[in-house]
Amino acid sequence: MVFDAHRHLGVLPAYPFYGGPPVRPDVTARATVERLLEDLHAEGTLRALVLPNYGVPDPEVAFGFNELCLEAAARDDRVRCGLWVSPRPEDAERTSAALALAGEPGVRALKLSFLLGGRPTDPACRPALDRIFAVARLHDLVVHVHTSPGAASDIDEVGHLVEWYGDETAVHLVHFGGGMSGHIKLAGSRFFDWIAAGKRVYTDLSWAIGFAPRWLVQEIDRRGIGHDRVLFASDEPWGDHTGERARLGAAVGDGELARLMFHDTFEKLYG
């Protein structure tokens, strides 16, 4: 049984990324709940956390998919919903509207990404972060945070959220740091130090470089902690469900750890 802890819904407009012509690289993005459910059936995915698609530098687009994700959760019990929120002062009104939906049936997460602006250590973002985490705590939601090397999404920045809020609120660090430096910082010590300190920190291995799943599994076995803090995630349409499933499966085998990563930990967090 496969439960997917991170995939997106909604089709983005074409955009001229990096100075090139307008393109739509997320070729398997789905615009409707029906197409999403068809994908889940074809994959054999029994549960999924579905989040608004994002990537173009316009927060309004991501906010606009919140209602679609809510619809998906209302339509099918396989789907749990994550709502897009933002710490940027410019997005305060839209974030307030999103947080007002936090108690709706099927909502299990609030989604943060600093790729569209803001920074964890920017004082201007702290009031919104405090409010986002307070709402998550009130409704027992997970705060789902993108990580990637450098700038505002680096684990050196995003890790502050675990330090500040992780005692009371579950923080899901997407992509396990998102690259070489993040993987080494987390698997080398930081991820396990947080767990040992009682932080409610979780991660997934989507986008992980090839060595990272194998090393993380070794460290979990050696340290005896972290086995219940890692989830399978496809990150469709930006990731590849088949490839992510095969890579994680090769690292964990088919025993208890596989059951936790592909099924049980999702049920604990998002079920």
C-alpha cells in the first residue's frame, strides 16, 4: 500500500523562466479532481496529501488552487488537503482567507514555500509565521515547508521554523534539504538532533540525490531513531511517482521501515 505525502493539483500558466520563452514544464499537472483521481487509481496510491501547484512567481496562482484542493478532499476519502499560505506581509489578506478554511473537512496541512518570497528570519515575516503556526497548532495540522539549497529555502533558514515551533507543531521538511548540502546537514546530525530534542520534525525524500536515501536509512538503523519520521512523496507533477517509489523502495526494502515510510507515518500525520 502506497500513501503519497506530497503532490500538487492545478495547472500553472506558461511562464518565461530564466529569460527564455513561456513554457509549461509541469507536463503531468492536473486541472481537475477527476484527472487526479485517475492518476491515484493508475498508480495504486491509496491516500495522498494534495497541495496547490506553484512555481510561477505569482502567489495569487497558488492561493487560487486552495479551493480545488478542498474540493478534491471533499470528493474522495483518499485525498487529504494542504492549504497554501504565505508569510509575506503583502499576502496577509489572502493568507487570512486561507487560514479561515483550516477547520474544513479533509484539511491536514498548511503549505509554506519561500520560493515565492519571504524569509524565515525576516522580521517582517515573523508575525504571519506566528499566526500560521498558531492556526496549525489549534487544528492539529502539519506545516509543510519546501527546502532547497541556498537562499531563503536553505535548511539553515528553514531550520529556524523547527527550532521555534517544532515543540508543539509538526513540521514536514519537504525534499530532505533538497540537495547535497541539505542532505549532509540533515543526515549528518541535524535531523536526528531535532528528533532527540523532542521536535516534531518529519521529512520526505522526493528530489533526493541518489546517495541520500541509502545513507539516511543507515543512520536511522545506527542511531535507532527517525524510523517514524520519513514519508514517501512523489511531488507530482514536479517529481516522478514511479521513480521516487523505486528509489525509496530500493533503499528501505520491504520490511517494517518500508511499511512506516510508505504507509503508517502518513496515517499518523495526515490520516
